[in-house]
Amino acid sequence: MHKKLTAMVLITVLCGLVVFPDVQATQNIPAEKNVSAYKEISGLIADTWEEDYFGKMVVDPDSNTVEKDGITKEISEEFGISEKKTEKITQSLSAMEQYLNSESKEDEVFEVENNEDGNMEITAPFQTKRLIVEREDVPETYGAEMVYRNDMDHETILQFKTQEETEAACRKLQIKYGKTSCYPDRIVSVNEMTQGVPVTETQSLSQNYSWGVPYMGFDALKVQAGEKGYQNPVTVAVIDTGINKSNFMFRGRTISPNSYNFVSGNKKIEDLIGHGTHVSGIIADSTPANVQILMLKVANEKGLSSLLTIKTAMQYAVKLHVAVINLSLGFIDAEASKYNYLNGIIDKAYEHGIPVCAAAGNVESGGVNVKYCYPACYDKTITVAAFNQDGTVANYSNWGNAIDFAAPGTEIYSADYKGTLRGMSGTSMAAPHITAAIAYIKMMQSNLSVSGVYKELKTYCKDMGVRGKDTDFGWGCPILSNLMSRQIVYRNEIVILRPSLIKASNVTGGIRLTWKRAAGAAKYCIYRKESGKVWKKIATVSRQMTSYVDKKGKNGKKYTYRIRAYNMGRYGNPGNEKTLYCLIKPGKGKLKKKSGRKVMMTWKKKRYVSKYQIQYARNAAFKKAKSVSVDRKQSSLLTKKLKKGHYYFRIRYYYKKGSIKSWSAWSKTEKIRIP
């Protein structure tokens, strides 16, 4: 039977202070760093990581015990209090709040909530003393010690000295930018986020490899890939707990040298928990040796990670342009549909044709609606549910409208981090089966879009539940035995990236647009919008071109431009926009020699001018030229103290209206000789 998830009530407790400190941006000057590589962010995470981080504590008042990230202790031992006081502290939320607010916990900020079992869950959202703001232009740093600006992904990371300052800054920034654009880098436990559970010891090892391999036709595909010459490397990113590369299942398999540990900021990707090795083993079991595994480790030896760690690993995978990202992790929460901290990077992966294959999540005895599991609930992930070997839905698998596909997930045997085999069940085991299917599709056509991959998987689906898409199996399970003989059906669904419009400027004869080439473009369509009007396509040019001159602009008119790539009947998304005022090139100014080696330059006043800029130099190339700006009301400039020889003069218009600044092209050069 399907379950409902009870909404959680969060109580924020500020320890040591009653009033938030009024932290001002002017209190200090933070050390700023413009991030050029994601390993720099990993270095920040590693440098600031503290041993006493925890994901969640669950206090059971009835047994006087507290479970902290899977380890159970007596309350008196964990909280450092006498056994006589434990009953008072755990009898209510307010009593726990009072204790956490004591002087002994100064500077720690806790959230306390009652879960559906009647226990108290305690988290410390500001442990990392770090905020993530989803924009790169954040002028207010509110006392941050370090500021990392990540222009590549439009985010700013603020590192503070204390939890108090972090929370105070978070509140101020959330007022300005919203809660979805500013949030703390929270610590999470892989015991909570990984979507796999061990097979019980009473279940026997029936075979050495996943039964999903023959079920989905991978055994046949591995042979066909070699026969048909599909040997080009395909890289699968696995964001997980690490990998034991020495396990026999990875013999002959390339574990990418770009693999990285984003918790420790190094290349030590050894798995000390087992989840990542098991997931990677399923992919290795399902695919030929040309499918490489990029292991991005996001958890330490205690099984702890953070939101920024996971996000940065995903950003790194997209930068390396992997074929697919396997995300056998997720967070189950009543507010999951409001989460957005991975949305931006998932969107970027989607645009670049990189599917993010996400486990739907597990909850014992019937699962819950996948809308409570993030990022599986996000519509740009490919969300995978699990089923049993007899074809029935797994009783732990989450369900709902967000389920896209289903795959084998129960009693899956794969690589163990201790070097042997291990049986596990969960949607964590189902997701890598779909990831393997995507690897085959990308092996055959690397530039297929996520939409194309999705349609391709859907084409081969075995319908397993209610006819059509349903809440348990999605579209069903892809059976790919004849994929290579049938070839790619949706081959025209290719990745078409947004062209990057670099500059729009007034030049002789019009307005010149320059842009960077976009992958997947066969042609570029250029659009222009006049103030108060709709977009209009003004030109289509070949993919070899990176510039275009619009010759039909009118002087003083405001124009906005953007470019879209086009290929095989499909348009990519529009790129960025550039706005300017059309300014017709000035005529030559008139030069007249004055006594005392002076030159008077005169010109006609024009409309749509804020200033005139005059340049003069002793060479026609205007090297080491002097520039003078003149108010719009003036029509002449007297230059003094000139040396003997030739001088070259030119003029252009500058026009500013609102925030838009525009320059005209330079006039023709006028030459004069100083005797």
C-alpha cells in the first residue's frame, strides 16, 4: 500500500544569543577568489571540514537513547549530562530547545523537529559556516571571511567564522534574493541519501552477476558492440561513496584518471562504505570495457557529505562532458518539491545532452510519493523505480507521476568494497541499469539530446503496469536486445547549444554582432527586438559565421539582439541578449591650426549624444592616443602643447540612457601638420 509522508515542523534554535548579530558587509574585506576549476571549491570544503560534523541526531525519549548518523548511544553519553537530567531534557521540544540554547553550546545553531514516530530529530544547518547564493553578483558579503565567485555556474560561496554570523547573513540574503537562491551548505549522511539496502543474510547468492543484465538485453549488447565496432570511449559519472578499483569486476575496466574525491580535495577515491562500488559494479557488469567510470566521491569515512560537495561534483562532471551521470542518492523530505539547490546544474547537464539518472528512493513497506524525494522529483532528471525478479513492483520503491522508468533493483549482486560480491536491493541498484542503457545509446550517437535519449528508452520499454505510463513503473523497463540492429530511432534529436553573443557594437554601416560557435548548429538565426515590439528574425547565416552586421538600424533607436542555433528542423534555446542604441557614424571633424602649436577641432552637434569623445595621436594607428570627452552641449575642442609633426584626429558619439551605454563607430581620420 502506498504511504503518505507526514509534513515536518522545523524549529530553529539559536544557541548562546537571543538577538542575531547585525553583521555588516563593511566589517572586513573578505578574501575573494574567482573559481576557475571545481577542485578549488573542493579545496575549500576540505580545508574547512570539521571532525564533529553530523547529519542528524534522533532522540528517543522512551529509551533515553540518541542515534547519531546510524550510531546509537545513551543520551547522557552523547550530550554530556547526568542520567537524572536526561528525562527532563527529552520530555518536550521546548526542554530540548532550552538545553541546546545553553551556554555550553554557544555559537551552535540547531533545528529540532518531531518526526512521525514521536522522536526528536536534531540537525545543525549552519555547521559548515558556509552559504551558497545562486548568483555571481553578490555585493553584500556580511562579514564573510572568504568569498568564492563561480561565474561558470552563476553562484557565490560565502565562508564565515561562526555559525551565528552564517545564520544572520543567511536571513539577510534570503530577504533580498529569496530562500530558493540562498541556503546553507548542510551536512548530510549517506545512510540517509543513498537509495540501497543490503540483502538479508538468509538470501542466497543465486548468481555472480545482476539478473538485470540478461533481463534488459545487456549480455547480447556487449557482444554486438564489439561486432559492430562501437569501441569509442563512453564516460559514465558515478557520484557516490567511492570505488574499490581492485574488485575483480573492474578488471580491464578504465576508472577515469579524472576521478576525484570532493570531500577531501584529492584523488583518493577508495570506497570505505560500499555503496559506490556496488553501483559501479552494476554498470561494469552491464556494459563493455569501453565504458569508463568517472568516480566522484562525495562522502567521507563516516558517510558524511554536504550539499555543496554533491553539487560541485555534478558541476565537474558536466564540465568534463560525460555521457551520463548516475545519481543513486536522494533526500526524502516533506518539502522536497521546494528544493532547488541542484536544479541549476541539472538544467545545465540537460542543455548539454547529459542525462542525470536519479534513483526514485526507498521507504520500507510501500514507499512514498517520489515528489518527496529530491532530486528524483525534479522534472529534468530521469527517475528510476525498482522491481523484483518476478516483475512485480518492489515494496520499498517510491512511486508517483515523476517515475520515468523502472529497472531491476531487488537482490542485485555486484562488486563489494571488500573485494568480493555483495547483494543489495534498492532503487540505487535500479538506476545504474538505466544508466548502462543510456551508455549504449550514447555509444551509438554521442550528440543525442536528453529528450532524444528519453524517447529512445521509451521506444524499447516493456510495459509492466497499467497500460501506458503509470506511477509504479513509469513507461516500464527498456529491453535493448535489438538496439544495435535497429539503430537510433530519434537520431535527429541532437544537442543544440545556445550561442554566446559576445558583443553588439555600432560599426561603419550598421550594428555588428559577434558570437561564439555553438555545438550542434547548422545555421544561426539572428533575432532583433525594437523597444515595445516583439522579436523578429532578421537573418539566417551559416554555421561557419561568427559575426553579422545589421544594416537596417535607425539612428537613436534601441535594439536588443539574440541568436538561436538551428539544425535538422529544430531550434536550440535562444542565447544571451545584448542591447544598445543605434548610433550613426559621425562625419569628420574640421581641424584648424592655431598659434602656439594648438589645433581647434569643430563638429556639428547631433541628437542621441551624451558626450563626444575625441582621440588624437601622432600615428594613423592611434597608438598611445590621447582621449578627451566633451559635453554634448559643446561643438569644439582646443588641443594645446602639440609637438612638431603630423597629428591624426577622430571623433565618436557616446550615448547613455538608463543603464544602457552605447558608442558610435569612429569617424574617418583627419590629418594635420604642426610646423
